[in-house]
Amino acid sequence: MPTTQTLPNQFPVDKMVKDLFRRLTGGPKTREYNIKSLRAVKRNQKRRKMNYENEVSGVDVIGYQIKSYRKRQAIIRLRGGVELKASFVEFCKKRKAISCFNATRQVSHEFVLAPIFISHNKKKGKTLLFYERYDCLLADWREGNDGWWQQATLEQIRATKYMHDKGFIHTSLNSPSNFAIKDNKLKMLNITSSLQQYRDKHPHTNEENIKRDNLKSLRDLLRSKYQEKKVLTHDDEAFFSLFDHDDIKNYLHFYEELVHKLITHPYAMDYSEYMLSFQRLQLADERGYLKKSLEELMEGQQFSSTKTG
């Protein structure tokens, strides 16, 4: 018998070598091996392009591909072959990432960016939280005029108030890495936990104080970023100082009244909104709704404005 036919029985070679030998010698498993080989090659090619993790949580997400670690950009794949552009945030602690994923998804707001899915990268030992692709983080934002910053400030105050009303808290609102710019709007990221979880860890804290301190952290961040653009005016300082006011009489509803003062403040009004406010004041004065007339209130006062029509 030829030597080539007796090799598989004479030497302890593995199954792959046997199959390869049969394929080369025209054995009966030629077609089966070729089909399996082709499927394996295609499967490996897909796996090299997309990461199919065992611990992926998200709606219809089956995998992702990192496009740039420096820019934190990726492509995610949904069932049916649909691909979406995404940005991601890395967490060293898996438990914290899961908490942020669950909390942020439950706070559905126009100025809060909801995560799409979460995945634990076993090789790097980090957990990735994926969002719809945003332009950049606030830390890298170098644009925006006065009006943009003033409007973004009020929008984030409203978003923070809505988050608190839903029963959640963000313990790192003073970090620019927890905000992103998307479609020229400032969006909040990575809401940390529920108010109840925070109070369980800090049992002696007052809920009103927790919320107010949360707002102060937001103020500190936006004020510092705004100072990078310009020297703060008297109007800017007057608005930011409102966060420190302790003169609200109704202590039980201190936080509610503070937020109301902030979001109704003329800080972010444009010229037309200013004029509308003056018209309303004048109408209230004419109808006697004010405790003092405008003439008495304005007596001896000097007014200046940094805004022009």
C-alpha cells in the first residue's frame, strides 16, 4: 500500500491534519471540510470586525467595533444588520457603569442623552457605556457665544430639576466629562444613582440640601467654563450668586422656590423677551397689581445692560 495512504494510521496526528490529508488525497470528507472551512473563515472575519461580548445589554444590540479610542468613537450593530455611529465612555468599575446605565436611561429628557447599551470588555477589564454619536465632550468644547452659554445654563437647570423630580441624582455635575455637545446643544451624561440610594449611603443628609448642592455643582462647572470664554459681567455674577441665596422663607419648599427663581431670571432673555417682560410689568403697574409703583421701585436706581437689540 502506498505510504501516503498509511500515514494517518502510523503517526498520532490531530484531526485537522487528518482532514487536510484526506482533502489532498481526495478522501470522502473533502466537500464537508471545504464547507466547514468556508463558514469558519467567514465567522472569524466577522469576529475580527465586530466584538460579540457575552455581557452586552441594550435594545437589539449584537456587537460593536471601536473606531477610535482617542475620540471615543465606535460603530454598533443591531439585529438585522443595521449599524449606528456611537460614542462611548469607559468605566473602571462595572457596578458604577451599570448604575449609570440604568439611571440615565430612566431619566428621559431633551437635554439628557440616554445610553444605547453597555458592554464589559474582559480583556481591558473596563466597562463601556455607549451613546448615540455626539460631537465632543464639554471638556473639548471651544465654541459658543454669550447667548449659547446662557441658554445652555438654563436648559441644564431644567434638566437637573427634572432629574430630581424623577428621583435621581448626579454626583459629578462639576465634571465636564459628564456633558457632551450634540447638535449644538449641551447634553447631560452618566447620571449616577437614585436619590434613595444616595440617602441610604448618607443617612444624615437632607434631601433639599442634596438637591441644592447638586445645582451648585452644576453652577460651578458652567461658571468655570464660561470664564474661559470671557470676563464675567455684573449680570453674570448676579445670576450665579442666586445659587447661594439662603433668604427663601419657606424652608420646606426651599429647592422648588430656588429653581423657580433661576429659570424665571432674565439672564438668558433676548431683546424681544426683555421687552415683553417690561410690557408685563407696565401692565401690572397700571392695574395696581404691584405693592409699590414702578416709579417708587425705580427711584434712585441705576440700571445698566450688557445686551443690545
